[in-house]
Amino acid sequence: MAQDESTRDESHPAVYTAQGDDAWLPGPSSRGPWDPRAQHGGAPAALLVHVAERAAPGPGWQLSRLTLELVKPVPLAPLVTRTQVQSARSTVRVGIDLLAGEVLVARAHALLLASQSLALPPGLPGWPQEPLRPLPRDCTQHVRIPGLPEGESFYSTAMETRVAEGDSTRPGPCSAWFRLALPLLRGAATSPAMRAAAAADFGNGLSWVLPVDRYLFTNADLSMNLFRVPQGEWIGLRSASEVHGGGAGLVVSHLFDEQGPIGIATQTLVLRERSPGA
């Protein structure tokens, strides 16, 4: 697991602070764009990856899939997790409930695979996605989504961003690099899979097609599949949104590190028109 964030001064603000083995206190940098009382989905997604990885029976396991149901807006309030683990020879399946008080606000299912080295034949057909370029060091434009509120939040405080393809200020597909600027959990290392989950939930904002001042396009879930462990601090998203007048939408984000593709994420969107003056 990466040690990048764990080497920083622990007095530096973190997105969460542990309050025991299964209790978590979110800070203001977990805040999302839709309601100042609710968290950005990337924050609890990364936290629940931490809980899932902690449930592995030992070293040598890698997160392959996270399915997160955002049952209710996750509040900026003390949270607890309840975990169920099913272990087999090659897989560990972890179910996690996230609660605010006694209210279920999110539920995650994680699949971890036993890591092993294989001697694969050369020249195998590969992932159809080309690597994301330019690399973060060669990108200068930050992600800016018109209409999002200013102030401390997961979007503007906890995450550093670089646009790679497209224009985040205009509607349509867009690609960008994301790097956590704060420790996710005070005093703990942020793993590669945690970084991927934190970034993956940005797909609907990155590839927006509806103006924020007239519509809500919140995601009710996040599904992330990783076929290899991400390398380095930067996670890239190549995202596109599809919306429908019936009130639903879908976002597909191909995920990258600086070496190439690492997986895919999808989000189901709940579309609503804002009330006048809201």
C-alpha cells in the first residue's frame, strides 16, 4: 500500500478522523456540491474501500470491485460502519453498512482478489482505451464546473485536478487527472484503491451535460472495477454522461494511472429540475 499521505504531518487536516475501530468523523473537506450538509460521494467511497481492505485476512489482497449504494445523502456527522466478511481461497467479499446514528446512509459490497504473479504470453489483445494523455505534469487547467458552490469541500479542497482532454467548463465528455491533496484518514496510509474510489465519483461532474443552476444530476450509486493496482498518486478519468427525459442518466468513466488503463466506473444519475429560486 502507498505511504504518500501517511508521511505527512498528522496535524494536517484530513477528510476523516477515526473515532475508534468502526466510527468516523468527517471534516468539512468531505462536503459535496449539492447540499452543504451532505458529503461528496467520493469521500465515503474511499473510506469504505479502507474498511474493506482492512477486513482482508492478511497481506497480498487487492480490491477488484466496489459497488456503493448511496441510500441517502451522507451527512457531515459522526458515522459508524458494520461489516460482514466472507473469505475463500482466492476471494474475500466484504459487505459494509454505513450509518449515521441508526440510519443507513450507504451500503457497499467489495470484492478482493488474492494477488499472484502470472507469466502471460506476449502480444495479448488488450484494453481498447488508449492511455490518458497529456500526463498531469503537462496539464495546467484545473477542473472547473460552472455553478458549483465555492468554499471548503471535497471538490475544491481535498482534491487536486488537471484537465487532460476537453473543457470542463463546457457540457460534454471530458478527461482529467485527480490527486488527493489531503490525507483521506488521519494517521493512516491512503491505498491505491482508495485514491481510485475517491476520484471515480467525479465522473458525473466532470462530464456534465445539464447546467447546475437548473438541474440536479446526483448519482445514486458508484460501481468501480479495477483490473490492476493503480501506480502513483494521480488517477485519470475519461468520462461521458448520457441523460434521458424520464429522469435517469448514466455516466461511464474509464480509469487510468500514468502508465495506462486500470479499470472502469459507472454511476446511475437521478435527474431533477431545480425549483425556481433554489
